[in-house]
Amino acid sequence: MPMVQGNTVDVQSGYDRIAEEYARRISDELQHKPLDRQLLDRFADSVSNRGVTCDLGCGPGHVARYLLDRGIRVCGMDLSTRMIDCAKRLNPGIEFIQGDMRALPVDDNSWAGIAAFYAIVNLTPGELQDALHEMLRVLQPEGRLLLAFHLGDDSSQTEEDMWGSGTTLEFYFFRASTVAGYLRAAGFEIEEIIERDSYAPEVEFQSRRAYIFAQKAGAKMPSA
């Protein structure tokens, strides 16, 4: 596993401070996002009856709940302990645990799938590459990944005093081609890349979005 370094403490404490407000604003967002629901339905079909799937960077757990409602065995993981508290309160019956996606506290080949919805937004390029290697490690052979993220020109921006909380966080906006390259370098096979414009301002932050369906290669047959 990679060493956990960098701005983890700042990110974790920042989301701890805004967890309740984040949950209030975000926990029902899927009802306003038809493409997100459509893609999660497709993802759910691909992992059905294959084992546990993780909502990684789960926030208040709404993606985990959506997948559970479609018959998927699901868990959730987030860096923020207070966000995990919110997820547990809002989604009883789902296991939520604290963890860092750059050094997942999970055995190799454990999960049938990973849905990471806007979960990489606070990762530097190097941290993102570490996280993708970890995702590959913990997925079963032929395990599926659905990665959703904000599109940009491989740059970052700092948001200060988020929602009046005094919290400052740095956000990273990647090109789809950049993330696809990182996925391939980690060992993933890419199935499809989808992009969309933002929904209305009252629904979400105004940025273009990308979704990548990817898969871990299956187990290789032994040589004769």
C-alpha cells in the first residue's frame, strides 16, 4: 500500500466541519440527476450477484442507498468520520467505515465493484494515481469501476470559507483523457467514457462532468 501523506489531515478535518451541511445539500441530489441514475443502474446490473460493491468517497451515503435499493450488496467508505456518522444516520442497514482511498484498509480482490462519484475531487494527480492502483488491487478479477468526476484542464482551485464554515479546500479538475491515462497505467481496461454539461445551478456546481466505466482484467489462465 502507498504511504498516506500530503493534505489528508486538512481534507479530513475540512469535511468533518462541513459534514452536516454537505449532507443537507447533497443527500437527495440523485433525484435531480437522470443521467447519474441511468449510469448507476447500468453499473448495478454489471455487479449484481457478484459480491460486495463499495460506494467509495461515499459522503452522506446516497449512492450506496441507491445501489442497495437495486438489490446490490453495498458498503460505503469515506475519509471523514463525521461524514460517516451522517451516512449511518441517513442510511440504516448499510455498513459505512472510515478509510483513505489512497491506502484502502481492504484485502486484495475483495470488492465486486466500486462506484466513486465525485470522490477524487480533492486528490492531486499523484494521489489520484495512488488511489487508482488501490482500487485495482481491492477489486475482484473482472471487478467493475464507475468513476464520476469534474472536468477541467488538469488544474486546481481553492475554495475558502465553504458555506460560511471557515473551511478551505483545494479541488482538482481533470481532463477525461488524463484520468483515462491514469486508469490504463494502473491496469484498468476502459469500457466507455461519457461526458455531460452541468445541470441547473440549483442542482449542482457548474462544471462539466465525466463518467468512466472501467474493469479489472480477469484472472489469467495458467500456462500449459
